[in-house]
Amino acid sequence: MAEGCKPGTYRAVDSGKSPLFQECQNGKWVTKSCGPGTVAFETADGQVYCGFPVRNQDDDA
């Protein structure tokens, strides 16, 4: 049986790294994407928002 979910819930595919996130619609996960240059972040309480990725200072080295 396929994995069920609660309609209206969200989850990030790879929080802080990928622009992809999923929304539960009719008991099934539907993959969506943030806008160009942004990534999906998932909060501790299960909310998802899109924002700019956090740069690591080591990336400049």
C-alpha cells in the first residue's frame, strides 16, 4: 500500500539544499519546486518555506 499523508501537510525533499518540496494532496505526496535560486527549508514544526541557500564561508576558500 502506498504511503498515505495528511492533506495540507508539507515536507522538504532535502531541507536547505534542494528546491524541491512535497505537498500532500488527496492522501498522496505531490512534488513541487521553489522559485529559481531558492531552496526549500523545513521547520521543526513541519512547515516548509522557500529561501536563499545559506552559504558556507568555506565555499570562498
